[in-house]
Amino acid sequence: MEYDVVAEFEACLVGRSCVIGRGEHGWAFDLTGGVFLTVSCPWRIVSGGGIAFGSGDHGELFGGTSPVDGEAEAQGALDGKVITAASVDRQTADLTLQFGQETRIDLFNASLGHEGWQAGYGPRENGWSVIALGGGELSLIGIDLNEPRFATED
């Protein structure tokens, strides 16, 4: 039986809380235990029966008097919640993070050529990275495919 390294990666995300902020070239998702996601592809938070926030909404007015604060919207939707399930689409490398029954984050790896997101832990010399490549493939760095372990601080 072939080892499912993607399933182990998904399992390593479960139980973590998430703080989302703007990064230099997209968005930064800081998960507890030292795990991070750098996201340059479109993403959204689904909660309360609809889309609570989309990455393209940040800074928009939408007829109001002040721009949408994406960090505040994300934190409001995720406050007090932890990841209860994570799944990577094996064809597209889309990533879904489920926070209980009502809330989820969908990351859309939307390009043939550009990387959509990167998850990682630790410095390059002894950490690991999972990268959603353009076209839907995953690149695994710092992971022994014979016996992978997604080591983190917890």
C-alpha cells in the first residue's frame, strides 16, 4: 500500500487556530504550532450560510463609507475556532480548511503556471514545505517520502 503523504499533511493542520493578515505578496495565515500558509491565490471564508469574506473584498467600499478590512473580517469569522478538517483536492491542489460545521476557508489554486499557496514549518534547513504548483501539482520540500513526518511545535 502506497503511503499517502497528502493525508498526513491534511491531518497535521487539524486542531490549529488561524490568524489571517496581509502579506507582502498576498495573505499570511499563521496557524498555531508554528505552521504558516502564504496564500497568493483567490480564497474565501464561507460562514453563516454564505460567503462571509473573499480575498478580493479587502479595501472595497461596496457602497459603504469605509473600505472592507479583510483582516478584521477574517478574524471575526474565525475567532475562537480551530481547524476540524483539512482537504487538498488531488487534481487542482485547492485547499479547504473546515472550522466546525458552519465555517470553512476555500483556497483556489487558480493558475496553470503560478503557485497558489505554500504551507510550511520552520527554517529551510530543518523545516518542511508543501507548495501548490500551477496546474494543480504539489511540491514537497524537506519531507522524507518513505517516512514523512510533519513535525511542528506541538
